[in-house]
Amino acid sequence: MKILGRGFITVRPKQAFVDWANQQDDEFQIDLNAEPSVYLIEEDFFEVDPIIESKYKMIFECELAAVSDNEDGFPEIKMSVFKEWFSLEVGSTVIDLEE
């Protein structure tokens, strides 16, 4: 077991993202219980909001690209849409359980 010097942002879909994702491909369907994504960030941060502000565009684009490669169908990449489409959890302890 090893403690990594990294923080994390866990990203879970909300209904707006689920609705958009399910419209992109009839064979690719998700629901609110879809597996979350985890993004590693720097370990030392003092406030959550500046971290989210600096990372949300990259995270949003990754989440959209995981569903579709048609960027013309992507929503506008802005914080208000991001908050409507995803719930977040931020933490500062990442432990690697592998040897």
C-alpha cells in the first residue's frame, strides 16, 4: 500500500448528461448509476472552487468525448452547464493498494 501525493475529483453524471449521452447513440445507453470518472489533481490545495474552475473544461471535454466524437453535438463548454450535468467530489488522499 502506498499513499500517492495526489488529490482527486470524482465526477458523476446528472440527469442532463445522461439524457444527452443517450441521444448520441442508440447502442450506448447510460443511467444515473453509471460508473463515475476519477481525475487526479495536485495534492496540496486549499480551496475547492479554484481547482474546479481551472479543471472543469478539460474534465467536461473528456466526459463528452467518452460518449461521442461529434464535437458539433457538444453543448457549450461553460461552468453553468458543467454544474448542471455533473456532481463532483474532491478529496486529497489517494492510496494505491497494488504492490
